[in-house]
Amino acid sequence: MKIEIRLNGESRELPLLEHFNLPKDRVAVERNRSIVPKLQWETVAVNHGDELEVVHFVGGGSGNDDPFVIAGRTFKSRLIVGTGKYSSNEVMAEAHRRSGTDMVTVAVRRIDLKAPKGQSLLDFIDRQKIMILPNTAACYNVDDAVRTARLGREAGLSNWVKLEVIGDERTLFPDTAALIEATKILVKEGFVVLPYTNDDLVVARKLIDAGAAAIMPLGAPIGSGMGIQNLTGIRILREMITNVPLIVDAGVGTASDATIAMELGADGVLMNTAIAGAKDPGSMAEAMNHAVRAGRLAFKSGRIQRKLYATASSPVEGRI
């Protein structure tokens, strides 16, 4: 298709599709509400006032009828990934890519002044595609957690924070009283707080009352790889907590653990060690990507009821 223009006083014909760098083999053109066959594209001239529509293919369901929304922000992936324990930053970057994640956690730590230029962790995170979620890991009291969150925001990372206030050094279980107090402080200061907590429904409600944007109960101790140990607790939280997202955080060891978490109704899963500690982190990240999506689809599909005895799949009528 061609359009006639005047350039520097001279009349010229401009190939329309080529001008906009459109792939001829993957588009359809409509002119004044009539489809223009591809065989006529080279001979049709576009006149003044013509109305053109050019369409192409996009992935089905691009409207996303099952969005993952936290504090008003929509994420494409329900898998949140960490940045620690990788053998190299390059391995981490590959894992992030294959996981499909668009949010990763980073711990706020002192800058290594001896590190070569360009070797910062952030240099290996595609910030055009991935949101950074600062983490108050290894904080054992309210003051340290709040201070770390403030430093993360001041450094330009985000006003979002994965809030951890650890209560026990060996199990890394949360100090829930301190967690609630820190949540109140940070929410008043404009933070979007995602607290790492246990599967206590009462604590979850208090965190929501304090302004938490999500509830992130552990599935098992951090880094243990034991899988989801508290199935009943997570199920109760899912049934009772519906006004903010529920994200299972910690304990996942392999892809089936992530699927189970999602089949229980979790809105998302956060993991680090299960991917970073795998023999092939990139492949495990890809497996987790599929596992989270499969678990979500299974949850929305509605599983059959469990029965003690068999039920025949084939009809008994008309049997020989």
C-alpha cells in the first residue's frame, strides 16, 4: 500500500507498511472498513480521508482476567524470587529470566567499597522488567527493621518493603509482636509493607489492621526446603483472609511444593534457596515458573472431592 506525499515540493509515493516497519506476513489491513487482500497491497494507493486499520496477533487472554495485584500494582508473574546464595550474578540473572518473575527481593547491606565498578548486584537486574523489593533480612528488632527499610528507600530502591523481624536465630521464626509494631510505623511513613509472618490468623488480621499490603506466611522454616508443612494453617488463612494477597514465603524446596502452595489458594509464592541452591538454578527457576502457573490454574479449576473408595470413571450401563 502506498501513500502520496509532497517532500520539498516533489511528489513521492511512500510504502506505508515498510515506513512503519510492519511485517507483511503477520498483519491484516482494513481500508474504510473493507479488508484489503494482500495481493492488492502493491497497487492500492491511500487517498486523503481514508481510514485504515492494521491488526496483528497477540497472546490470548492479554486482558488478564486473573490479575495478581498488590497495593494497586499489577504483576504478570505470581512468582517472587530472591537474589541471594547464587554462585554468580550471571547465574542469578539467568534464573530471574527463566523464572518469568517481575519482582525480586534484595537485602539492604553496606556497600562493598572494594568491589569492581559494574559488579553491583543491581547491575544484573533488568529494572525495566523487574521491580526490586527491599528486604529487612537479619533484623531482630523493630528499630533495625525500620532503619533498614528507610535506608532502602533513601537509596532509591523502593518504598515497598518485605518486612522481616526475626525472633529466633536458629529457626528464623518471626517476632510477630515486633512485626506488627514495625508495620504500623512504616505504613504511617508511606511504605507498602509485605510482612513475613507465621500462619497465625489472629496475627494476620492485626497486620492487616496495621496497614499491611499483603500477608506472607512461611510454609516451613526459611531455607529448609521442607515444603509446605502447615497445609491446614495456609488453607484457613486463605479462607479467612480475602482483602489482601496471601503469598507463601519460605520453605519451598522443589516445583511440587510451589504447586501445592498455589493449589491451597495462595496468590503467589516467594522463594530464594530452592532456586539458588539447585544444581542447575536456571532450570529450577523455569520449573518453578511452570509450577506456580499450574498450581494457580488447578486452584481456579476446582479439584474433585476426595473419597475413601473408588468411583468408576466409565459408565456401567451397556457393559458386555
